[in-house]
Amino acid sequence: MLRIVLAEDSVLLRDGLTGLLERFGHQVVAGAGTADELTEAVAAHRPDIVVTDVRMPPGFSDEGLRAALALRERQPDLPILVLSQYVQRAYAEELLDSSDGTSVGYLLKERIGHVEEFVDAVRRVAEGATVVDPEVVRQLLRHRRDPLSRLTPREQEVLALMAEGRSNAAVGAALHVSEGTVSKHFGSILTKLDLSLTDATNRRVLAVLAYLRG
């Protein structure tokens, strides 16, 4: 039997999850409707695992996830399973990276096909496993991917010279290629960096900024 703190602002959903977990032999020692209540419940009950939504009052943005991250920082071995309708990348990455990524999970509500899958995920996270929805992984990897890695070595050379403030003609002279060739390389760079603005000057600035950040 696991002792669980369940954080979900929807009373109906919280009661439904409580009944589900208790039907499988676990005990929901506290239900929380806000991030503050979650923090207080964990301090009072010292549960085996926290199951929390991302969006909670008062802002309904990422309060639940930020509270979970703060709890994890204070108690690195506290198992936490996030159950949400969407991926909050900013804090999800930090949570999944905390404590070497053990005893943590992130599931999307609409992608859970069977209640047994959810209950099994709760058990596995409590036992130290990492359980992450494949869609969450896909979104985080896409977010983390360095866009400059998509560029060919020649395209990176072109962008590096542009970062020095050189015109297309000057870049072509430095690389011993025509200005037209430089323009083609720059067009490919814009496509790979997903810069589709119509203003050429803005696109050039954004491309250079991407290079400098990389």
C-alpha cells in the first residue's frame, strides 16, 4: 500500500482518482486543491509519492509543477508523478533531471488508455523508476535540439562570417564562392532555423543571434 498526496484542483477528478487508487489498495492521505495545500500536505503526511497536476490556482499555469519541483529540491528522494493535459517544458525538464531522473514521472491524461496503466505508473515511480509519456519525451527532445546542428559545415561558415557583420559579397569573397551561392546557403540556413519572416534584415539578425547563442 502506498501513502499518496494527490494534488488536483478539480474536486470531481480528485475524488475520482482517490477512489481509483484506493480501489487498488493504496491510501490517499491528503487531497490538495492548490500548490500551497500540496506543500503543506507533504510536510504533514510525508507520503510515499506525490501525484500532481500542472495547472493549479491561483494562476492556473504551472503552479503545481513548480511546487513539485520545490518539493523535490528539498527532498530529492520524494517520488513525484505529474499527471497533466499538456507538457510544460520549462519546469518539466528540471523535474525530470532532478535526482538523476529517478522516482519521477510525467504522464498526459488523455493518452492514458487504461486505469491499470496509471496505477502501475504510480507504483513504479514510487519504487524509483522513471515513467514518461513518449509524447513528453518527443516534445522535450525537440525543444532541446540545438538548431545549429542542422546546418552543414559550409552553412555554419557562412553564418559565422555573417556574425562578423560581413555582407553576402564579403562572405563570398572570404569563401571563394559567388554571392549567389552565399544567398542560396543563407536561404537554406533560414529554412533549417525555422526563420520565415519576410523582412530580410530581420531574418539575418535572427540567424546571427541563433549562431551567437549556440
